[in-house]
Amino acid sequence: MLAVLVLALALLGLYWYRGLENVLHWDVLSELDEIPTIADSVSDGQLKYTINGNAYLVKERFLASTMQTNIVPTYVFLGLFIIGLNLVLAAFSNLPRYWFLGGMVGLAAVLVTFRLENVFNLTNQAGFLGAFAAFAGLAFYFNNFAVKASFIKRFSCFVLLSIVTGVVIQYLSKISHPFLAIASYGLLSAIVFTVLFVLLISHEIVASLVWVVSNSGIRGKNSLNQLLIVSSIYLLNILLIFLERYKYIDWNILAISPIVLYVISTILGIWGFRNAADETNNFNFRTVGVWLYMGLAIIATATIGLAFATGNDPLIDALQSFIIVAHVAMGFAFFLYVILNYIQALQKGLPIHRILYRPQFLELSLFRLGALVGIITLLSLKSFYAYYEASAGYYNTIADFYKASNDLPYAEAFYKEATHNDVRNHKSNYALATLAMEMNDKDNTGAFLKNSLEKNPSPFAYAGLSKVLQEKDMFFDALFTMQEGVKKFPESQQLLTNLAWLYEKTKVTDSTLHYLNLAKQNCTDCNLADANLLAYNLKYAKTDSISKELLVPSKNSVSLSANQSALASKRNDINTEALKLSADSALNVSQFALIYNLTTVANAKAPFLSKDLQKIQLKAANQGFFEDLEFAIASQNYYRENKLEGLKQLTILANDSTKKKYLYNQVVGMWYLQQGVFDKAVTHLTKAGDRASAEVLQKQDYQAVIAEYQQTQAEELLKNAKTKNDFDKALAFAPLNQIVLSKTIDLYNVKLNKPNDAYTLIFNALQVNDNSVELWKLYVLQSLKIGVDNYADEGLEKLRVLTTATDYQAFLSTYQAQKALMEKSKVGFE
């Protein structure tokens, strides 16, 4: 049972630490932005033209999630509650008659709160009566007939009966989540148990201080002063916590959390309750007391843990208020009890801790009664607001059950009932905003989120309200809401990031940078902060001023890698380990940007082959990126795999595209220029609106320059070429260089004796550059060589149109001589 209690305390600590993140979380919204970039360059050795392109930046901001129904902790609570209840029942079954009867009355009250009639859809109390008869009957058996039964046997029987009851409930239940219903409605009795347990342990810290002072005292030496000092320090602290919590002072002191007081008191109470039981002799600690204490401790801890796990702030506030009030009242009462009963013993340095619960004058029960009156008085100062908060928390839990059951009208009704008890509580209002959001009711969504900010504001509510205001075209209201949120939560990376995003929308870039830097300083997701800062610098600042810290390769953040890949000087250093995609992957914004940036420039290491990109492109979920991926595929082919295929693909895309027609025409025009196809280069540059480049090319007779450059290029590429592989590499680099193509064809025809392969090389080149006279001449002669005269005739007709009559007649003579030679060879062979 100690292990179970430790588990319950550990879960309480976890839920307490996570806070609202138990039911809310941040989603990241990634958006694309574009910046111009240089994809490659074209040079003939004298003039240099740049191939302009674009790179995608990823900008990210945070979206607050809707309120989630945290079902698992509710089931954990129910399991711990049942364990604790069975411990209490087993303990009461071993108590004298009147204590036993009181326990059975309490059992009946607990079973009533379970509302079993709802579980079985009954109009009578048959479910309650059956459960009461089973558990009370078993307790009666142990109390009257099996008096000497061990505790293990008692507890095991109650656990077994609980399991059987659970099976019956699951089998006969008429609702979808019967145990969730029992846990939600049964929370009422759990709250009562928690109140009783807090009252039981709220003096334990003072009692432990008495034990420390008394145990360390020296007989004959006054220890009263030490007790007064340490007790006063503690009591003053909890008094300040009370005054701060109830808004009587506003000193912004670093107060101890009531939850810490509860946990400490619970642990100390194990020994304190043992001492009280042993000294008062009301019952045996080993056979009754320890199990009663452990049962109450487990139930109370599970109840407080459930409040945190479900983000139930009114119940959290109510329990914390009661804990601090109980510690104030009971702490002062116990301090007076010790002073009035043991002042003389303390002055003599006697070990009063041995008789702490055996007073000579005034009984502890009198002081407990006085403390109870004090608690009621303190709670009344706020008109018993804690009671209404607890009621609101109870209704919130029931509403969560109906929401989990998808019974939204009932869920809405109970959330609104909770607001009737505590109109400003965060849980109810945010949950109602969630329901309104699901109905696309922006007015009510905004109203409920605004209400949720009044008492216990959260960064989630500020972010959610700002988003709703943006959707309602109330941009500056959204901006002011986010500014208010940042003032309230100055260290929230999420709000700082969103405020920077809003300022960028207003073109106030200095404020944008200010809040992006603050988000970086307070980051929990530092990769995201770095990605946004880098995107800002690439968009608005000089690239040489970018911090080296932002350029460190990232293994975990695709967004940061995507923005780093937009910087031309970094494209060879990008780490793509985090980019693990299969052929049927649906791309997110960051993955797409990284793929695009690394594929569409010449000097980058692309993460995928063109065939892989085509499979990704065809995925239905990637249709929004279809055109950009088509450009990426064409670029991948041109720069790394198959220049002719890349040219062909981008030419088609440039003619079809309406989205980026000018960009695609400009790029493919430069590609044609790079490959020496002057006429197509001028045509596409003109379509791109780049008339200046087209006119410069025409005025400077650049076509003649291209011819000279191709001659030089051919000599350089084929300088040491001897093997088929050497020629293939040269042709892959310059597939439209007529000299390289001609010499490669000669190799295939003469040395390799593969005229059909040579024909394919010419045919592929003509598919891209069908206005080249020299290519058509090669095509005609090669067609003749492989014996397809009709193809040769079609080529001649094309030549007649493209070239001058003189040139055509000259080539016709060559063609006829070649044809006669081929026919003569054919006859000689026959």
C-alpha cells in the first residue's frame, strides 16, 4: 500500500508539473514564404548570366489546441479510489459496533454518489441496493462472524467483490463508458474523503516541528524558545500564503504551494497518525489505523491528481484553498494545544514528543473543534467561494464524461452549470469555447475564451482568442490581445513567437525581430525559434550578418534545415537525416521546402532521385505542391540526372503553368542558353518578360558566340575521351552540343557498331531542339545508316523548311552520295 501511495503521489507530482498541458497542447502551424535566389549561372568565358530561381522559407507559429478529455487519468483515479475505499471498508469491518455502523452509513452515501441507476438506465435504486447489500453484507460478516480474520483476507475479499461488481457493471451496463460515469459522479464522495483527510493531517507539520525540538532538546534546558521560533516561522509563512491567496495582500512573495504542504503532511502523517493511535488507544494502528490512513491518503491524493490531470482549475483552487485554510487553522490550534498543555515540560527540556497525544489539561479534540470553527470562519470571509469552486469542478468532471461519450448537449449543459457556480473558471469556459469552435461558432468561441482569461488566464487562451479575432478580421484586436498575453506571460515562447508573426503582418520588422529574439531567449523548442530567426534574416537582413549559431546543421528540425537550405552558401552542408520519406509520404510544409530548396539549384546535394520525387508528387495528399514538385523534378533531372529530360519537362511546365509562368520561362530560357540553343532561349526569355536579356543576346550576335563556345567546350570535354564512358559523360554534360553529339555518334557507329543507339541519341536531342539544322542533318544521315529511308525523307523535308536553299542543296548532294553508297554496299553484300 505504501507503493500504491507513492505511485499516487508521483502521478500527482507529474500532473501538477504538467499543468494545463495535461489537457491542452501547442500545435505548430508552418507557412511558406519565398525569397529570390540564384540557381545557377551561364558563362561563355567572357559574359556571365545568372539563372534566377526562388527558395522557400518556413515560418512557424503556435496554435492552441482544443480542450482534450483526459480519460486515462480518470480511470487511474477510479482504480485508486476503489483501492482506497476497500482499505477503508476493511478497516471499518474490524472496528467496534458504533464505528462500524457509522462506516456503513458512509458506504451508503458513497454508493449513492455513484449514480448506478444511470449506468443501468433504471428508474429505481436497484443498482444501489444490490451494491450496498453486497459490500455491507461482506463487512457485516467480517465484523460479526469472522472477527479474527486477518486484514489481508478482509482486503482481498473486498477487492475480489469489487472485481466481480466491475464485471457485472461492464456486462449489464446500458451506456458506453460506465466506469467513466461512476468515476465522474463518484468524485463528490472522493472530495468529501479528501476534505476529511486534509483535516486529519493539517497539523502534522507543526507536530513534526515539536518532535524535532523535543527530541533534540537537553533535559533541564529550556526548549520553549526553539519551538516558538521554528513554529512561528512556519505559521507566519502559511499565514502569508493564505493572505496572498485570498488577495488580502499583494506582495508577490515566493509562497510555498499548498500541494507541497499536502505532500509533506501526508508523508509525516504516516508516523504522526501511528503515534496518535498508539497514545490514545482508540484503535490498533497495525490492524485498523494504518489501513484507514492509507485508504484516505490514496483517495485524497488521487482526487487532487485528477483535478490537475483534467485541468479542472475550480476544483484545484477549491482544494488548494481548503488545504491552506486547514493548515492555518489547525496549525495554530495544534500550536496552542502544545503550548497550553506542555509549556512547563518544554521549559524543563522534557521529551514531550513521547506523550504528545496524552495531554494533562485540555484534550486535542477541543482544539480540533476550535480549528474547525476557524476553518468555517475563514472560508466564510469569501462567502464560501471555495464551496462553489468545488461544485464547479464537480460539474466539469461530469461534463467531461458526457463529452467523452459524445453527448455534447449534456456536456454543454454541465459546463454551463459549472460556470453558474464559478463564472470565470478557465476549464468550463475553454471547454465551452472548444464546443463552439467545433460548431464553427466564432462569436461564442471568442466570448468563452475571453471569459477564461478573467480568473486563471493561460497562454493557450490568449493564443486561441487572438486566432479567433484574426478569423473575424479584427486584426488589431488580435494584436492587442497577444500583447496583453505577453505582458502576462513574458517568458512564453509561444506567445512571443505569435506576436512576432503578427508584427510582421503589419510590416513592423524591428518589433518582429525584437520578439523573435525574446522567443529565442525563452525557447523550449529552440529549433523552431532558430528557424524563425533565420527566416527573418534571409527575408529582411543581409546574409553575411546571419549568426553562425543559426547555421549549425540540425538533425531533428526539418524546418531549420529547410531555411538553412535557402541560403546558397549552405546548400552542400545540409543534414537531411531527419528527412525520412517513403514513396507514398504526405509532405508537410517543412519537408516540401527542404526538398524544393535542395533540388532546384545546381550546387546542392538533392535528397531524392527524380523517380522518387515523381512517386511523392503523385500522392493525393501532395496535390497542393504538385506544380512546385514538377519544377523540382525538372531541376533534378537537368542538374543531376538527365539534362534533356529536365529541359523537356520544364518546357512543358512553362507552357502550361499559370502560377509561376514567368519564373519557369526565365529558368528554361537560361537552360537553353546554357546548352547553346539560341532561338529557344530568346523565345522563353521573352515570354518571361526578360526582354532586356533577349535584346542583349540578339544585338550582340550571341548566336555566333555560342558556336565558338560550343567548339571550345567540345574540345575541353573530349580532350582525353577514349572510351564509351568518357563520351557518354561528355554528352550528359552537354547533350545539345552538336560537336560532342557528332563525335559520340561516330564512336557508336564505327567503334561500337551500335548505329541504333546512335540514332536514339540524335532522336532524343531533336525532341528538345527541333529547330537545329545541324541536328536534323545528323538525324537524316543516321536514319539512312540504319535503313529507315522514310525517316530520312521526313528529316529532309524538315531541313528544307529550316535552312536556306543553297545549304539544303549542298546537304542534298551529301545525302544522295551517302544513299548511293549505302545502296551499293547493300547490292555488293547480296
